[in-house]
Amino acid sequence: MTPLRKIQASLLQTSFLLLVCTSSVFDQEAGSLLQWKSTLALAGGGDQPPSPLLSWSPAKPMCSWFGLRCDSAGHVTEINIPRAGFSGTLAALDLPALPALTRLNLRGNNITGTILANTTNLAYLDLSQNSLSGEIPDTLPSRRMRYFNLSSNELHGLIPQSLSGMREVRVFDVSRNNLTGAIPPELFMNWPEITTFHAQNNSLAGRIPPEISNASKLESLFLYRNNLFGQIPVEIGRLTSLQHIMWAWTSLTGPIPHSVGNLTSLVFLGFPYNNLIGKIPLGITNLTALEALDLSANQLEGEVPATISSLQSLRFLVINDNKLSGIVPYLNITELVGISLSNNSFTGEFPIAFCQQASLRILDLSNNQLFGELPHCLWNLQHLLFMDLSSNAFSGRLQMPKDSNYLSLESVHLANNSLIGGFSLILKRCRRLLILDLGENKFSGTVPSWIGVSNPLLRVLRLRSNMLCGSIPWQLSQLSFLQLLDLSGNSLVGSIPSSLSNLTSMVQPKSEFNIPLQISYLISRQLVFYVYIERININWKRQYHTFEGAIALMTGIDLSSNYLSGDIPPELTSLEGLRFLNLSRNHLCGDIPKDIGNLKTLESLDLSWNELSGSIPSSMSQLKSLDSLNLSSNHLVGEIPTGSQLETLVEPSIYSNNFGLCGFPLNISCSNGSNSAPAPALSAHSHEIEVLSCYYSVLAGLTFGFWLWSGLLLLLKPWRVVVFHYIDQIQESAAKRNFSF
């Protein structure tokens, strides 16, 4: 064989061996992936779409499988199968069999079990939004790791200090788990490239390590909803690249350090729901890129820096629930979207400058000490969705603006002020109104009938404690979305419209409220949500409660403390979604509707202080959710029904001042077990009539024979003694009757 042929043979043999070896490696990688696939439960059953992993088949080239990417040599370098709808574990995924793998993305599936311990070659790991449990392994880190995301799982235990070995990491996200312990300071000392550190929604404890200042490239730092304590480290001022910081719902104390003013790249600054004290530092007004400032629910005091108007990029100013005082800051910021200054001690008149905020969506100045009249320009804010000016000292009438455009308002809270006048026609222009709360004012006149047509989307109508008169307009029954109707504490007369049974939103129990008071805004490529939780004061089970959020489940009618008369419309018993019904302190008469037991979800029923008669319907025992009942001060008779939830209502005062009732829980037995009034009660009732007749006789005698009686009483002492003794007997008898019941 010539030398040339020997060389050719040798090359051919080498090529064959390489092909065999390479084929063996490929078979090993494909076999490893197929073995893991065999342990997974794939989607595709029932109405689910087929799993993309069905393309993983020996009949197809491995590099053509869904979610895989290979290098030029044909080795798997990436596995990207997010939200593929499969479930299973990672136990059978043999990473050493995939030596070229650098990216593993299994986000948003239903992977359970523990995390892989060997990720030596990975640079990108995303196992977020699964159901992984256990601890983060000490041996997990790869020195090449740049993206590390284990968020939204069920992991527990500590953040391992060994993770500091990921010296090239840029994104670290372990949020929404059950991690405990302190944040290892070694992380920030050894992560010079870190830009995103998210550990919110865990149970991390301890202080925020001052070593955090070593991570000079940090842009996003979220630590909210943990058990952190101590003060905000002064060293935070060195993080000059920081754009988003959110440390809320922790237990941070002390003042906001002035060094915060050095964070000139900040776009979002949030320290809400802590125990921060002191004043808002002047340095905050240096943050000219700031778009959202949230310092709510702390103990900050003093005045808001007047220079805050220099923050021309500001979109959201949220500083409610503090101890701030002084006048409301002048905010000449044209792009403001949301302002919340509630629950402070601001004084002065309504800031006219707010009328210039054409982009304003949310305005909350409630629970302050503001006074004066509301300017008519307020109603020119065409994009305003939510307005809460309640619990101040505003007075005067609601003034009409010059133009007559329709408004975007969905929620209006003006309760607990001193506003006067009739129902303003300005509200007629709020066609999208969902909540209207004008309670605790001095509004007069009638309830306008146009509400049913002009505000067809109303969910809440609260007009309690005003000076409204006239009858309840039947047009309110056109509000098919109405869930809460409160007209109590006025001077309404007439009967309760039977057409209220057409309030179809009260027919079924509510599980959601569907009020879109959520404002989304894009801040530095991150979507920020400002959510306002509605607050409504309700007379609930004989006490006033402020419902926040839970209002979604509330459905009820309160017409108490008026001058309503006539029968309770039996049609109301079709409103089976009612959770409370209060008709107390009126002049209602007749029987309690016999089908009252249809209100299956009713928890509170108050019909006290009326002129209701007849017996208590036996169907009331079917109110299985009832735990607050008041039928006192009526003319009810007969035996009190028993059974079911009524057995738990043992307070006698529920039925007091009904002279014809008997049975449990009253200490009055019913004769023959009948539902009619017992003989003793009838006898007592007859005696009461006799007593009243005697009173009338005495009054008649005084009227027609005044001079004769006067002469006899003055001249004849025996007669005077007899008359006075007889009157004393009557009064004593009546007193005993009232005391016994």
C-alpha cells in the first residue's frame, strides 16, 4: 500500500470513529430528554390544546424538537418550553448528559418536587411560576449564571450564602416563595454586575445589609412584604443607577435618609406601609426622573416640600395615611395621573391648581381638614375616574361648570361634609357612575327620578343622613346593577315601591364587584398598577362598619329612620341576594311578608320601631345565615318561630316591646303550643286597653267639666283624695305592665 493510500485510509477510519462517537453523544442527549419526557404528564386531554412536547420523538431530528436550540455541532444549548402545560418533576432531567446546555427555561408549567442540584454550565435558569418545593440547594450555583429566577414557587429555608459564587449574575429573583432568614450580605459583596434583585413576598427577616451599596449597578430592588426591620441604610445613596425601589409592608423604622436624594435615576420610589417617621426629605425633589412616589401608611409628619412641583415627570403621588399637615402642596404638574393625600391633617381650601391636571384619573383628599366651597372647575376634569373628598368640612352647593360635557367619573365620594342644596344636575352628566356616596351632608329636596336613567350603571347609591324629603322614586328600580341602596336618616314619606324587586343585581349573591378602578401605567418599561380599594360605611348588624374590598360581596337595602308607611312589599322577598335589610324606625304596618324565608343569604334583618302586626312568619326559621335580628317595638303577636339559625339568637331584646309575643327566648310561655296569642297575653292586652280607656275618660272629663271638677277638687278634700288615688293606681298598673315586658 502506497503512503498516500495509507493516509487516506487513516483519515477515513478517523472520520468514521468521529461519526460513531458523535452519533453516540447525540443519542445520549436525545435519550436523556426522551427519558425525562416519559416522566411528564402532557396536556392535550379534554379541551386542552396538544402539548408541544409531542414533537419530541425519535422519528424526528433532535434539533427540530420544539423548544430546543442546538449549536453548530448539533449539541443542545437551550431548552425553552415555558407555559407548555405539562406537569412532573425535574428528577429525571440529566443535566450532565447535556454538556453544552446553557439555558433552561421551564417557566409557568406545573413542575413539582425539588430543584436540580447540578447546574454547573447554566448561564440562564428560569423555573418561575411552578410548584417547586424544598430548599434552594447549596450546590446549585454556576459561576457562569447571569439570569436566576425561582420566583412564584413554594420554596422554603434560607437564601444560601453559596449563591454569592454566581459572580456574573445580573438578574436574581426568588420572590413569592416562603424563604426565611436574613439576606446574606455576601451576595452584594460578590455580585458586581447585579441589576435586578427581587425577593419580595417572602418571610425574610433581619436588617437590610448596608453592603447593598456595593451593588453599584442595581436598577431594580424589591423587598416588600417581608419581615425586615431596622432603618433604611444611609448607604443606599450610593446606588446611583437605581430606578425602581419598593420596600413596602415591612417594619422599617426611623427617618427616610437624606441620601435618597442622590438616587437621581429613580423612576419609582415606594416605602409604604412601614413605620417611618420624621419629615419628607427635601432631597426627594432632586429626583427629577421620578414618576411614582409612594410613602403612604407611615408616620411621616410636617409639611410636604413646596418644591415637589419641580418633579415634572411625576405621575403618581401617594402619601396618604400619615401625619402630614399644612396646606395641600401646589402641584403644577401637567401629567399627574393619581393623587392620594387622604387621612392626614391638611388644611385650607380645595387647591384650584388641581383643576389644571387634565390627565388626572384618581383624586383622593378624604379625611383631612379642608374647607370652603368646591370650585366648579373641578367638574371640568374630563378624564377623572375616581374622586373622594369625603370627611372634610366642605360646604356650599355643588356648582355647575360652564360647559356641559359628559364626565368619565365612575366613583364619587362626598360624604361627611356640610354640602347643601338639592341634587346637583352635574351628577346627571356622570353616565358611567358606579358609586355615588353623598351621605352625612345637608342635601335637601327630593331624590331625583332621573337617577334611574342618567346613572344606569350605579352599583352603590348612598344618600343617608341628609335632609331629603318626598317619596322614593320608582325609577330607582331601573338600576339593574345596584347592589347597595342606603337612603336612611332622611325625611322620606310614602310607601316602599314594590318595583324595587326589579333590582336584578340583588337577586343573586355576589362574588365579585367588577368595578374597574385599576389604573395601569408603564414606568420605565415596567407596568405599574395603581389600585384603589373602595371604602363604604354601612350600618351592618346594628353597628357602623367601613368595608374595604369586602364590599364586593355586600348586597343590601337600608331605608331606616324615615317616615315611610304602608306594608312591606312582599315582592322584596324575591331579592335573594340580599345580605342585609334595614327598614327600622319608620311607620310601616301590616304583616311581615310570609316568604321572608326566601332571603337565603340574609345575615342582618332589622324591622324594629314600626307598627308591624300579626305573627312572625314561620319561614323566618329558614334564614340559615341570619345572625343579627331586631323585631322589637312593633305590635307582633303569637309564638316566636324556632329552629335552625333562630335557635342561636337568644337575646330577648330582639323581640322586646311586642306585647303579644311568647316563646323562646322570651320568658313567656305559649298556652297549648299554639301560634295564637296566649290567654295571659290577651288578658294583659285587655287590661292595657282598659287603662288607656280610663286615661281617655279622665281627659274627656277634664275637657268638658273643667270648672265643675275644679270646684269639687278645691272645695271637697275627700273627692280630691279619691281622684288622685285612682289616677295613681292606673299609673302604677301601667308601669308594672311596661316593666314586665
